[in-house]
Amino acid sequence: MPATRCPRAGFSAAYEHDWQKVDTNVTRPRTLYTKGEGGYVAYQEFGKGPLDIVLVNNWMTNLDVMWDEPSLARYLERLASFARVVCFDKRGTGVSDPVPLAALPSIDQWMDDARVVMDSADVERAAIVGDTEGGLMAIVFAATYPERTTALVLINSFARWLRDTDYPEGMPPEVVDKLLRNYESNWGVTADILDLTAPSVAEDARFRSWFEAYQRVTIPRGASAAMYRWVVQIDLRSVLPSIRVPTLVLNRADARHHRAGYGRYLAAHISGAKYVELPGADTFPYHAGEFMPILNEVQEFLTGVREAPVHDRILATVMFTDIVGSTKHAARLGDERWLDLREAHDRMVRDYLQRFRGREIDHIGDGFLATFDGPARAVACAVELVEAVKSFGVVLRVGLHTGEIELRDGGIGGIAVHIASRVTDAARKGGVLVSRTVRDLVVGSGIDFRNRGSFRLDGVPGRWDLWEVVDNS
């Protein structure tokens, strides 16, 4: 939880990005270097599970900044929950050494990046997990070094991209040509590729902004385009029969870019491979959308155990409170009197939370974050609380929203928390402001509302109708 308060916008601003954070048991790992024949390769290792995983993704990686994106951090933490994970930036990407555009490494040279990283991390044998274009390296490694490969997992990957007379699963050349042109012109300046590769987050303004910036810190535009042109020419179909390690192939059923047909071909031509097709269309970046079903399959395949479901998401009504103009009150009253007032205010808030079965989550300065198991109780608590604190000569503003929250070691997270925070920001002059969700859920309870209009909530897609509570009789 945030440790400091933002004086500009009160308590709710302290949670401005909390819904984006991740409570992770994995300490951000150090970035280390090892030297191969073609230069230095950067890598990280984390997790303490009973088996080793080498994670081979496509070239969109940067070890130093990837942990800043919550969905990516959660993906890596999930892997680390059952394995020791080693991941790396291939030469020419992230913080590894650059490579000449006119002389890109061959697939086997890039595969050597994985081998030297394993040597440096003292990993004798590991499950090789290849995702999308990283699957190419994983395929060659598993076939070349079976003695160092306990299993192979291919996620939304392929052996060949282009269509051929004996490979109808591939993309037609004219489609690939168009993709290449769009790819080069858009890299690092738009997130339009998400419409094709990760439709579930394509309209998420925050994710799009992160994706644009992450492209730029992973690989320069020219290098990215050169690698993409190289990738679509690769054909590893002849390698597939040489894979003799246990293999799992996973694909999204509705993927338009890394198509399910690619995965079916892989599974059909790797001896004994298990094929699992999962709902959805998100493939790139690999942590976009709901990735837990994929990693559940990976865990079960590698360990024989599927993680038991944890009920860490519940529906709740989230409430933020904040004293309007607290800075002015503090200046007017002086430190000692202001402290006394706040202590009395805090006792009153906690009394009302207990009375209405609210659960205090956090308290910073003069504001509270709480949850309720029913929206009507939350509204009733908020209205009575706003009226009660007037006896202290202050005005309280309260924001309420009902939605799914994530339970995190005594705290909470999720988009519902962010929305409730923004609803509170909109109640600038005080009172109780609620989202349409809350208003719709308390229909028939005797609570009256006045429509305050349609608002854009910072960091939340679309416009939101907000309602002010005017009567709770």
C-alpha cells in the first residue's frame, strides 16, 4: 500500500495507481550478465520451486523494466510459484548486447543464448517454455540438447509462418507483406497491433500507453522490423520429429495472429505431444488478458499438480472517504488542534464502519478505504457519516463503487478500487457520490439519487454516470 499521501487530491489520490500494482512474493531480481560467443547476454533468476524453467519469449523483452507492469509481474510470479525461473534478453534485445542489423544471429546462435545462461545460472536440466516467436528457439534447443531438457512447452507458437502447398495453416504471402509494412511503421509509436494480437486489452488506455513505451525500450524499430522479416522466413517443420522430450502445445482458439492451426500442426508432428486449445484470442504480449488458465496447464503438465483454486476475488462495495479542504483546516486550527480533530474523526469513522459491517482496509491521513458486503449498507453508512462529521465543522466526501476486488494479504486491489477512488475525486464539494452500479443495485431500498451527469474517470475507459445521494430516509 502507498506510504505517502498526495496533497493535491487527498487520500484517494494515494491510491491513484494502486489497482495497477501487484503484491508479489518475488523480490525484484537482479539483472546479471554472462558472456557467449557473440557478446553478453543479460538474465534473471527467481523463484524457489522444485524444478527449473527457462523462459524463452519473443524479442520484446527488457529485464530492467518488465517488473513495472503489474500483469507481467503477476505472470512471472505465477511461474515462480512452482519453479525456479530463468529468463533472459536475447542478444539484440533489452539490456543484452546489440547485434548488427545486416548480420542477425541465426536460430542456433540465438539458441546458444539460452545455453550460456543455463550454464551461468547452474541449471543442468530445465523445462524450456517457448512463447510465440520464442518457441522457435525452444524447439531447436529441445531437439539439440535433449539431455538438458526435461520438457518442452510451446505457447501460441509455430514451426513456420508462411503458407505453403503442404502447409495450409500458414498465412498467405500477401497478408504477411502487409503485416510487415504495418509492423515497421507502427513499432514504438502506436499500439494498434493489440487490435490483432490482444483484443481484450486493445481499448485499455493505460495498457496501450505502456505497450507503446515498452516497445521502444525492448528493441529499436529497425531491429524489430529486421527480426520480424527474418522470423517469417524460418521453417522448422523438419526439426519437429527430432523432439523426443515430453511436449505440451498450448494455443488460443480464436487467435488471429498466432493462429491455433499453428499449434495443431506442432502437436501433430511432435511425437507424443499433448495439445490443449484454450478460449480467447490474446497472444502478444504474452501476459495480456487472462493468462492463469495457460499457466495452470503448464504447472499441471510439468509437476502433475494443478494449483487449487484460491478464492481471492470477491464482489464488494468499495468506499473511500476524504475531508474536503483538509490542508486549509490544518492551517486554520494549528497542528495540535488539527490532530485532535482527526483523532475524533477517525474514531467516529471506525464506529460507523463497525455499525454497518464495513471492513477498514487502510487509513492514511484523514481518509479511509473500506469495503462492505452490501451496497445499501455502504450507502447508509456513508450518508450518516457525512452528516455526523459536520459536528466537527468539516465536510466529508465519499465515493462508492461495487465491483470485483482482489484480496491481497489484508489489502485489496483491482479496477473496482481505482473506480471508487475516481468517484471520490469527482465529489469535490463533499457528499456521497456513487457509480451507476451502486445506484442500480439499491433500487427499491428507499435511497434517492440525483444524476450528476457523465464523467471521464482518469485511467478508466469510457464515460461513467455518477449519482449523488440526496435522501436516505
